[in-house]
Amino acid sequence: MLRTPAPALSALSTPSAGTVCSGVCHGTLGELVQGPVIDEGELQIGLISLPLQKYSWMHFVRDCAGDPAAELPDKSKCRRAITLYLDHYGLGRPTGHWLHDSELLLGKGMASSTADIVACIRCLDRLFAQQSPLSLMADILRQVERSDSVFLDRYALYLSAQQKVLRCFDHDPQFHVCYIDEGGCVDTEAMSARLLAHYRTRLVDYERNLKHVVDAFEEGDRGTIARCATRSAELAQAVLPKRHLDAMLARFEHFGAAGIVVAHTGSLIGYLFLTPPDTAAMGELSAFFRALGRQCRFAQSGFPHA
């Protein structure tokens, strides 16, 4: 990782004691598509995440009571990212303490740990008056975990293990989602070998679906994007099956859904809608999922618009 010289202390505008600096990062509702991508002759795991307007927060309170040895005790990846950030800029560890909050569930496919790390970096940028480039964020993530593309402010075709953006899209397709958590937690990194083995057996199907979704993004065609998401969910059943996919497919047209989205290496599954369900539809959806033994949630996907 290339090291950026630290600015002079006078240029840092160092916050005074008691000042709070914060960083925020959105999460995801799994992936619209996930599958094989050949990059530089190697089979890689590629994905287009579905950004969700739910967030992770990291706060740093500058004071004299901070204990670096005790900071973020349950966030080892964030501690690693903080160290990498400070080493990159040649900065000393600031005195103070960290606070964390999140709307993102752990181990479910909401990119919670990646969002925590990105929120950490953004908080440090505020603290030290920096503006870290996306390349630095990707580099830090590469050294910490297989990640998601939540550090971007647009949809992208992304290689999760390499933290490599293959293609960004100009269109921001907005979906309204109704989703459930099927339960349990998934170790994303432990699934990599199984995913790649499965991809090799269905390479043609995955490549066809990827071409369709990329074309649909270029055209801003939300309906086709949603259908590609459904196809990706169906293909993923051979690796990490969703127990309620068949039941949801059976009621798909009844509810007027445009597609189904899943966390391919998580426990979330949901309907995609092009227009928001009204209160009557929300009640019917809630009753349907309650009958399956699950509480549904409603949320907005895509990126916030001014």
C-alpha cells in the first residue's frame, strides 16, 4: 500500500476535546446478481450488490480517557482497518474513544462488517481532515476481508475477493423491498470454494444472466434487472438454498412483484417492487410471511436522491 505523507499538524484542524467525528456507510440487501466472472484468466466471484438505505455509524469522541487497548472490543476488523489507515498516512493513534451503532444485521448478507470498516475510514477522514480516495478504501478492505462495494456511491460489477471494480453503472434503479431473514448466520469467506465449484458447472447460465443484467443497467431497465435478480436467486439454490424461495415464486404474480432478491451468502430473501406497496398490500405481504413463520421488513433500496 502506497503511503501518503501526513499533512502538517497545523493543517489538520484537530478537533478539540469532547468533539465528536462521525462516519456513515449504507448496507445492502444481498446482491441483485452474484456469479462467476473471468478476470485476467481466473474465475472470480463477481456481484452487483443491492444498496439498502439502512446504515452503520462509527463515532470518535476526542477526549483524554480513551484506552487504545480496549477500543472496539468486538470489532477486530475495524481495529485492523484503523491501524492500516494510520500507518498509511503516518499518523499517531488519536486519544479518545469509539462508539458504534448499526441498522445492519450481522452475518445475514447486509455487508455489515464492510460497512463498519468504511464508516471507520470516513470517521477518521473527518477526524484528520483527509479525503481518502476510493483506491485507498479498496486497498484497506483488501487487507482485512472479502468485501462488498458499499464504499461506492453507485451500482457496480465488483470482484469481492480482489476488491476490484470492473464496471460502474450510471443508472440508479430504485426498488422497494419486502424481505425476511430465514435465520442463522453464514460465514461468507468459508463459502468461496463451494461457490466457485458450483459456478464451473453452470458457467453458461451465469454468463447469460450477467450479460442480460449488464445490458439492463446500461438501459436503465428496472424490470429486466429484477428478473435477472430472480434468475440469480434460482441459480444459487444449488449452493445455499433459501427455504422460502418456492413459496415466494408461487405468490410472485399475486403480489405484483418485479423480482426476488437474495443474499447469496446470507440468510435474507425478499420481493422487489417497482412501485411502493400501499398499506393494504403491506398488510397482505405481512400476513403471507407471518404464515411462513417470519416477520417481514419494508425498506427502500438504491441511493438517496437530493
